[in-house]
Amino acid sequence: MGRALCERSAPARAVFEEADDALGFALSRLCFEGPEEELQATANTQPAILTLSVAALALLRSKSPERLEGAAFAAGHSLGEYSACVAARAITFADAVRLVRRRGEFMQEAVPAGVGAMAAVIGLPAAEVEAACREASGDEVVSAANYNSPEQTVIAGHAGAVERASAACLAKGAKRAIRLPVSAPFHSALMRPARERMEELLAATVISDAEVPVVTNADAEPVWRGELLRDSLVRQIDSPVRWVESVRRLAREGVNQALEIGPGSVLAGLVRRIERGIRVEPGAGEA
């Protein structure tokens, strides 16, 4: 993960070196060499993805700066909101990578292993998914966690409640309800302990006004003031990711072209399902 990018770009390599210095251990070696099971631990995955995304941005800025000219907004999905804040120069990369390392630890520690779960519901409107969650919750927690596209909503909460809600969604006509291989029920009320711990860290972090507005996960609104970005990063821990609303807000603002900068092309696929008028091009990543 990231090795090819670093081999061909000194600016990208410098980002990985900065991550190693900021974290006090060789994240770069873990990304390049594994072991895979250690890299998949959320406390490692989160800083790894952030680092790869910022390294890809550094490559783009060095090789094709004209592709970034005129950028009007930044946006990111869940962890990607930190990448967006770094791209908008609201948070330094060193601070961001330390924050997401702790974010991963706090989210993992918020719920004992096996207690929580997440599932992707395919082919059912979000309002019906929400209704299924209300019907299935009982005295447990289950709710929409990621509004990924009009046809895909991820739910999260107690494992039993997620199973009941998944069955209720299928009964309402969902095409599929797929249990996700994640280690915690992210973006649900069960993440409240992680939110409280992150609030302390974010309060002690310098967050500047952004050079371009960042469309936040919690509210799907463009924000540039540092204090409002700080508040959004606190609230996104236990709030759903409003990606559908975020993309639609960008479209209303006149956005018709975007770059996906980082690993993979998942967001490009989601954007196509939400707003076909926004053309998403690959920025830089592993290729």
C-alpha cells in the first residue's frame, strides 16, 4: 500500500516520512510490507489511508498542479473528512495523522469486540431503512450510519439489532443486506465514548480557517471557519455520514467536475449514482 507511489514521487515519499516522524513508528514499513492483519487494525488503517491520500495529493501538486487550479470545495467520506481538511490547509498533515491514529484507537475501544456490527443495505430507500432500524432497535442501538447512495445505506449498532434491522429491510424489499467485515459500529450512538475522547484532542489542536470550504459529513454543508470544522470533526464520530446530501449540495453549488485523490475509486462510483452531472476523474493513487 503506497509503495509504488513513493517509488515514483519524492513529494509522496516525504509525506510517508512525515507520518513516521509524527507517529513515532514506521507506518511506511507497515504499509509497504505488512503484515496485512496488523495493517487492517483500525488504529493503523486510518492513518495509513490518510497518509496515502495526502501522498497522492502531494504527487498531484508536484506533477500536475493545473488539475487543482480553481478547486472550489473539498469533501471526504468519514475518515476522508480529515484528508479534505488537510487538502484545504485547515489542519497540518502531522496533526491530522496523529489525530486519526487516536481516532482509530478510540473507536475500537468504544465497543467491546463482537458487541457491535455494521451492514450495507442495498436497493431500499433510506427512509425505509430508517423505519426498519426503528422497528428493530428494541432496547438496543441500530441506525443509519452512512448514506452512501440512493440505493445503499449502511446501518450500525448492536450486533443483534443490526441483524434484526437487516431482516426487516429485506422484508421491506431490499435486494441485499450485507454484514460488513468491520471491527466496530462506526457512526452510531455507540461511538459516543470515542466522540468525547476525540473532543478533548481536537480542542487542543490548531485548526485554521480553510482555504476552500469543506463539505462536512455531519451536516452536508460547506464550512471554512476553523471552529466550525473542529465541531464537525467531533460530531461526525457518532453521526451518520451524509454523503448523498453532500454530493447533492455540491451539485447545487454548480460543481460538475471532481478529482478523487487517494486509494481506489469507490467515491467516484457513489457520485455517479447520486449526481450524474458531476464527472469524477482519478487524481493520483496507487497507479
